[in-house]
Amino acid sequence: ADSDAELAGDMRDLVRRRIAAGEKPATIRAWLIQRYGTWISYKPTSEPAAWPLWLAPLALLLIGAWLLRRRIRVRKGR
């Protein structure tokens, strides 16, 4: 999933230059994560700051199911 954003293009160029200079991909990745943070990685982290991102969709799904069930019960009661 390539991005057309200018920042993404700049990062791809930077990675290509560093690989051409002989730097290992793992070293480049570690540098990018250190400089830009874990969001730069496609692999989501499980650190506490990211928990709401994982839990929010589940919470919304549960709330939606509860509301739907409640609405069905109200209609059956009429």
C-alpha cells in the first residue's frame, strides 16, 4: 500500500539512498521508528497508548448490537 503523500515519497527516497549506501534494512527501520515514532510502521503496537485504537471499534460494535437488540425487543412488545 504505497502512499502518494509527499512525506512518503521523501521517505522512500531516503530508504533507497541508505540501502544503496550499504545500510541494513533493520537499521533503517529502527532509525525511522526512533525519529518518527511507531506510527511509521505498518505493524501496530500493543503499547498502552494504542489501546483505545484497538478497543474503540469493539466498543462501537457492542453498543450497536445492544441498540439493535433493544430496538427489536421494543418492536416485538408493541
